Amino acid sequence: MKTTRYFDNLIRRPDRVDIKPEWIQYVINNPVKKTVQSDGRVRLWAPIKAYGNRHLHVILLEDGETVHNAFFDRGFKL
């Protein structure tokens, strides 16, 4: 999985350390919602069963494969 330097530093934060790489890959492969920002970044969401079905929000760069951000989205709505 390709990641940005920003993501590599961000994932060390206490509120992000529980996010597993396999969960991020799951979201990339199985999004329940996908949007593209005006800057070309791709936003994906999927529920993670092992984390109480909370929705993990993953943001990819314009290339559609490099992970830039990931977090559990408390306000997610389908």
C-alpha cells in the first residue's frame, strides 16, 4: 500500500494507532460510498465490523491508490 509522508506521520497519533492497514485496504476494495473532491482526491467509506461497524473514511490522492488520510468518521451518512 502506497502512502504519503503526511499519512505516515498521522497514523502514529493516539486517535489513529488502532487503524489497521488491512482495514484501509478493505475500504479501498469495498467502499459503500465514493466521492471525488474538486482537487481529484478520492474519498471512500466502509464499515469495519471488527470496530463496531464504525465507518472508516479513507482519502486517496488523485492517482486513486496512494493513501493520504484515514479516520473513523463519526458523522458518516449514506
